[in-house]
Amino acid sequence: MRRMQSTPSNCATVSSPAHQPSLETVLAAIEANAETLRESQRKQADLESKIDGLLALPARMNELSLKVDALSRSTADLNAELAAQKEAAATENRAHAARLDELENVQQSHHVDVRQVVESNAELRDRLKNLELKNLMCDLLVSGVAELESENLQDVFRSLLRQLEIILTRNDLIEATRTRSTKVTNKPRMILFRLRTVQCPNEILSAKRAKGAIHADEISLAGNHPHTPVFINEHLPPSLVRFLATVKTRAKECGYRFVWIQNGTVHVKKSVGADKLIINSEADLDLLVRVPRD
């Protein structure tokens, strides 16, 4: 029998010690296997954790559901409370609005009352002024006549009538007296002559304006200084006296020459031939315009 020769192609490879892996390679392979094992264990642990989480999910969902229910109830209670507060606020606002309307009505009523009171007071003042003026329309005030210890004021009155060329009866003079002075002065007190009718003082004043100035010596009364002027004026209430002073000041500023009172009415004229203006109130002062100078 022919003996087969050993050749590299048909002979089994026998590892020689020179071709065996080294210890480092083996250790590295072991370490790699261990790392793979650890990674597998970690993944398994993560998977188990996720499984546990999934298993606990129903309980957590139930807990969340309870919390949502509680929150819903709390929200419902809060909404109910807010609705109640809103309704209470609306009720209070309606009450305030009603109270405000009531106060506005009361205020309007008070305004009406105040206006009526003001109008009534103005009417009463006018009536009082007219009554006071009516009571004084028969009076004349004469100033510039010296006071004597034993004077006869009726003689003074008759002397004035003679000077003015007026004839009146004895009964036309009701009262003749000196007025009370409120100031400390050396000037003689004015004489008040109260006459029976309004026509009497009007006639005297008209004659006085026509005659012009009168002096004491023209009346021939003892004790008078010869050149003392004698003035005859209407007896005016204090309010009208103040108003007359205001009109005179304004008329002087505007260049008006004549200011006088007749029957309680103030008259103003620029010159002798000009039309007269009637000034009844301070609003009428606007009728007085400044006169241009030549």
C-alpha cells in the first residue's frame, strides 16, 4: 500500500504555540463580553423599571383623576362664589345708582328751592325797597342850614318856599325835624321835611333845579353864614344812596355832566340837550359809555 505523503492541503492544521491568542487578547475579549453583559443587564433593569412604571400608571392615573375632580369641584365652588359676589356687587351698584338718582333728584329739588328762595328774596328786596322808597317819597332833606338853640324849622320851610316862589298850605307840611347824625362833625344836621303828597316835594325840587344855587343869606335866617350853600334833596334809603354814589362815580369817569334822582329813579345826561338815561341797576351802568373829548 502506497503511503500518502503529508501535504499542507490535506493535513489538518495543528495549532502551534506560536499561533495561540495572547493573554491580553483573551482578557480584552472577556472584558468586552463582561461589558456586553453589563449593558444587557442595564437594559434589562431599564426595561423592568419601565414595566414597573407602566404597572403603576393606573394608580397614578386614578390619583390624577381624583385631583382633577377635586380641582373641578374647587373651580365650581370658586365660580359659584364669584357669581354670588358679582350678583351682590350688581345689587349694590343698583342700590348706589338708585341712591344717586335719589340724591340727584333731591339736589335738583334743592336747586329749584334755592332758585325759588333767591327769586323770592329778590322779590322781597324789591318790595321792601319800593315800600321804603314809597315811605320816603314825601320827604325832603335840606342841608346847610345852621342849627340854632331856639330855631323854628317851619319858618325855615316857609323861607325856602318864598325863595322858590312856591305856595303850599300849612297842612302840606306834616313834620319838620333834624336828623340824627352818625358822624362827629361840625356841620349842622340835615332837616327832614315830611310833606303830605308826593307832588309837594316834586314841585319844590323842580323849582330848585330851575332856580339853581341857594345860599343861606337868601333865606334870611339868623345865624347862617352868608355864602353857605343850601341843598335840597330827596330822602333816599341807604341802598339807593350807595347806588347813586356808584352811578355818580361811573358817570364822572365817562364824562357825563348830570346825575339826579326823581321818584327813586336815577337819571343821567351827557349834556343839557342830550337824552337822559335811566339807571335802575348795576347792569345798566354798561349804558354809560365814555364821552370822547374834543
